[in-house]
Amino acid sequence: MKAKDYLELEAAYGAHNYHPLPVVVAKAKGVWVWDVDGKKYIDMLSSYSAINQGHLNDRIVKAAVEQMKRVTLTSRAFSNDRMGGFLKKLCEVSGMEMALPMNTGAEAVETAIKLARRYAHTKKGVSEDRGEIVVCENNFHGRTTTIVSFSSDPGSRKGFGPFSRGFVTIPYNDPKAFERAINKDTMAILVEPIQGEAGINVPSPGYLRELRRICTEKKVLLILDEIQTGFCRTGKMFAFEHEGMKPDILCVGKALGGGIYPVSACLSSREIMSVFTPGSHGSTFGGNPLACAIAEESLNVLIDEKLAEKSTIMGEYFAGKLKQVKTDKIKEIRHKGLLIGVEFHLGPDETVRPICEKLMAHGVLAKDTHEKTIRFAPPLVITKEEIDWAMERIKTVFEAA
């Protein structure tokens, strides 16, 4: 079968809720993927930062295979011999005290919302039928019915009402707006340290620190969604470390599964997590032994291979090369570590999709975000030589845009 045949088969039997670039990947390793016709591409998306350790990292694959020969699923009706060690490792690297393992990023966010609500009702005296969580404009936290209720993206919301109550939206990167929004029913603020899907919006220095100050002063929980920014993507294990602060509740996912298996978690303090009691929350697959084995080794790889440091070095190198491209079409380059957004000057009805398609034709796989921005977020194992290979092609496409 040719690529066209696979695309037609998927279009015939798959729901049309995606608009992927017309490439059919059949093999991957490190920063490279190959399509069904054998053409080689460099992966500049990392499955939205789920493959920070690189495609099919040998150590993570080995951990998965060894665990698959022993036991893969027990449900939480029983304990297993992999979960305790994994949760200890995750809490140690994040500086949190307890973790509740789930599967997807959206589940981690839903868990955080439930945790903040129950804590407010049981510990702060907020009435069961009241309570507000503050969120930011242009957020992206997932696609469940609760989460799309507070999305400001029309495409995520249209046709999915009625929407859940209990959310207040403020501008991003505006601590004063947050302070003004707080009232006696405010439970928490849910925020991304860097807005990924909104076009790599990097807030002003001190933004997270100021949110921390306000939350502590007003006794409001600070929830950070580090599903995309966590696990070394921004040059630190977590983006909040850049500002020397810590959230009350932390959502993680994506790279925790090493690009092999969906693993997520919601982390918090013992006091806050204590409001969950048997039967109040759960997941059949959350914390299964296969997930724990993969996630623990995924963390080991991040630490042992110093991928936070590599992200800082390679991010500066990559962004520096992008700034040398000679074109007046580029409006702004935003980055933190190897999370890079290149925003273009375009007309009101134009998008960067055609530019992404031209990059694909030259062997570079990157994706548009918010129509005017191209995201570059390769696996953190990328080398200078591989960035140079990509930049030869990126420069050609951008300067001809």
C-alpha cells in the first residue's frame, strides 16, 4: 500500500476530528521518522512533547518489554509491585508529597479540578453548590466536557454545550486581573506556565512567583498544568523551577510515558490529597504496573541523560539559528528551552499550514498552532548536527514564504 491508500482508509473509517499533515509514519527512532514509502523526516513536534526522550528510547523499550512478560494490569482493586517505587520517584523529582496516577493529561486536569473542589468544600467551608476556579484566556487543558466549558477556543466549544459552571476567565500573564477576580468562593487558579497550544506564549519573568504570592496570601490553591512544559522541555525538570516556586497541585503527563504509553498524574501535598477517600476517584488503568515501569524508567532517562541541560543548550542554539533567517514574514520568535514558537505576519484569512506542508516536503515535520505560529519542539536528545540539518531546510522554506 502507498501513503495515499492509508490516508483513504483512515478517512473512510476514522472520525474526521483531526486535520493531520499528509504523511503516514511507519517507523521511528530518536529524532527521526520514516513514512511508508521510506522517506526520512526529522520530528519537530515530539507528539506535543510526549517524546522528550526520543522515539523508542532503548532503556524505556527494555523496561516495557520486561514488564510485559511479568504483569501489565491489576486495576486498583489490588496493589502491584511497581507503583510505590514509581510514585516515590515522581514525588522526589517534582518536590511534591503525594501523587495520584492516571492515564491522559486531560484526566490529570480533571483530577486536579475535583481535588481543588473537594478541598474547598471540606477544608475551606465553601458551599457544595458554589465555588469558582479561575482560568486564563487562550488556555488549553484538554477536551473533556468540563474542560471545554472554560476553553476560549471556539473550535473546542462549538456544539458541545450546555457548559459546566464554576469557572472565571481572566487574561493570561496578568496577576492583577487574578487578584481582582478573587472572592470568598474562589477555590483555585489553573494555569499553564507557558501556553503551548496558544502559540508558545511565554509570560513575563516573575509571573508565576506573583501568582504564588497572591495564592498564599488569599488562601487560594495554585494549580499548574505542566503536561506539555514538564519533564525537561523548558530547560528545567518543570517550568515552575525557573521561578523558584512550587504549586499546590501539579498536573503532569505526556513525556512521563516516554512516548510509549499514556501515563499522567496529579500531585499535591498530603494535606490536600487527604480529601480523596476510597471510592471518591479512580481509574481502571491508572497506576497499572506496565505504566509504572515505563514511567519510572522515563524519569531515569531524563535525569541520567541530563536532558534538562541539553534542552537549555539546544534551545538557545536552535532559536539563535532561527533568528538568522532573513525574511520579513517572521513576526516573533518565542522560546524556553526546546519549546519554540515562530509567529508569522499573515493576512486575516491566511494560516501557516501551507508553510508546514512545504516543510514536510523538505523532510521537516512541524505543526501549526493558533493559525499564525509554527511550533518547533523536537525530542530533547537532538544534536547540533541534527538542528543544522533541519535549519538548512527551514531556512529555504521560510525565506521563500
